[in-house]
Amino acid sequence: MPTARQPRPFTLSVDIGGTGIKASVLDRRGRPVTERRRVRTPRPARPAPILKAIGELAAGMPRYDRVAVGFPGVVEDGLVRSAANLDRTWIGVNLVRRLERLTARPTQVANDADVQGMAVIEGRGVELVITLGTGMGSALFVDGRLVPNLELGHHPFRAGKTYEELLGDAARKRIGKAMWNKRLRPAIETLLKTFSCRRLYLGGGNARRIRGRLPKRVRVVSNEAGILGGIRLWDPPASQALRRTTFTAPGRPSPARGARPRSASARAASRR
């Protein structure tokens, strides 16, 4: 872990989407030091071409010391468990291990909506993050603590169809922006009632297409959060308990295990 004598490292943050792959390098405070770079997600969206695209993005970046990646599916201990908007050959892939081999840097991977949420939440009460893009991602936080891999988009919403089937990018293109916005309103009301959340954040690439007034508890946030949240995989606030990966690249010291040391008051709060 960084100490007073060891400044925090630079982070290559990558957001893998069903349509595009974005990347930027973040400085020690989580601020981008490069413009966000984007390439189209290869089709078919299998592991090898996507990893090749990430490698090409990384090769054009300035120096970085570690990698953080948001992936559009369930990720457990670095293993991909679902990939609804990519190719099924992703399931079972150890993405952390593949990326560490690719970049020779320690790597953290999490669900992409979880990563976006880490960049925008306030850390108070129940906060729900919905990402509207190729599909529909979701992330739930309670007092800043992540409930991982919610995957709400695949739950039934109306007429036997899921949120993602009715609000994903394919549906928006088929029915048009006006009807898509009309569908979004009852979805927002249902989510607010279901989770009784203090704040509902709407992000993702299609959040910019939202029109009209929204309830006071709802905020539209930038899709840049998918990149900016990457630093939280490595340097989470004390309220976020996230597992770390230990990795040793040739000639590099291994990062220390465990979470960042916390104050006694923070440790006491986490036990409540």
C-alpha cells in the first residue's frame, strides 16, 4: 500500500461496453491525465479480440502502475460468470489473470455498473445506480457499501419482458427516443418504490438522451463515471469493503494484501 513516502500509483482505467471499449489513465487522485480513448467493441465480442483491443489502447497510454476494469456482467474473484451483451465464451474466463498477463500490471475487475456507481455515490443511505447503454446495468450501495452484481436489468418489468429488453439500446433504436423516454418513467417510479432509495442515479451512454423532468431523488450522471470509478477498485473509501488481488510482475514488488488501514472510529462503524 502507498505510504507517506510512496505516492499513490497511476491507474489505467478501462470500461468494457457492449458497443465500445473506453480507457484513460488516472492520476494519484483519480483525475484523468489523458483524454478518454475509445474503440468499438469487436464482433463477435469474444475474449481474444476484446483483450487485443485493450492491449492496443494500453500501448498508447502514458506510464501506469496498475489496472482497473469495469466488465458488463457478473464478476466473482476475477472470474466472469455472465456476459449478456458480449459473447458466451466469456463465461468462466479469469479476466484478472488474462489482463495481468497482458499488461504485466496488478489488476482489479468488477461489474461495470458497480464501477460507475463508485464514482458518483455520496455514501449515505440506500443509493441505486442504473446505467442505460447497450443493456441496463445496476448497482446498489448501502451507506457506501456495495451490494455486488445486482443485475437488475434481467428482472421482469412489464408484459413478461425485462428492464433490459424494454430499455436497452436495441429497444431505443426500434421505438424511438420519445417512446423510450415514456417507458423510462414508470421504470424509475418502480425502482424508487422497490428500493426506497435516497438517491437514484441514471448513467451510461444513453443517459444523455433522457428528456423531461425527473423526480427530486433522481440524478443524471456522466458516462465518464465508468472510467473515473476505476480508482475506487484500488483505493476505496473506508466504507467500501472490496477484495484486492495480489500480483507480482517480473522485477516488481507485490502489493500488500488487505484493505487500507482505517481509523478506530471507521472500524467501529463498520461493525455496526
